[in-house]
Amino acid sequence: MLFVLYAVVTALTAAINLMSAIFDFRRYEPILVNMEKAGVPASSLFGLGVLKAAGAVGLLVGFGVPLIGTAAAVGLALFFTGAIAVHLRARDHGYWLPAAFLLPAVASLVLGVAHHGAW
């Protein structure tokens, strides 16, 4: 049962991060607006998308190579923690969106470690 929960949560986490990366690559207007509010230059959008895509791919690779999945989950958790900090520093109330991405990343990390039994 633990594996099923881990697989579903991790696959969904990978999917939402891949979707978010695609929005970054396509320069989706609402993302640009949120970035401007947080004081993040639009020129960083491609790099942020690459990080999200790499995290998503790493989560999926983690089904076969658990250490990579763990590293990807940690990376995504740190990424979105940093995004929350950037929004808070700018006194922007858009921190809820990276928080919504942080929760499944942390859940993937916890479930992955619980399933695989070690780092």
C-alpha cells in the first residue's frame, strides 16, 4: 500500500512540476505577473523552468534509482522554499502558489524515504 501512495504522489508531483516548467518555457503571462510582483526578472524564467523539469524527471528516474528520486525531491523542496522566501521578502501575497508546489514535493520525499527505507 505504501508503494501505491508513493507512486501516485510522486507521479502527480512530477506531472505538476513538468506542467509548471512548460508554462515557464512558454512564458505564460500569469507567471510573468507573479514574478514581477516578487521582483524576479523575467529573464530567469527559462532557468527556473529547467530546474522544475529536472526535478520532475529526477522524481520519475527515482522509481528505478531511489537516490536520484530523493535528491530530486530535496531539490524541489528547496526550490519552492526559496520561492516562498522570495515572495515573502517582496511582501507579495503570491507565496501560496509555491507553497502548493512545496507540499507534494515534501510528500514525495517523505514517502520515498519511507518506501525505500534509507537515503
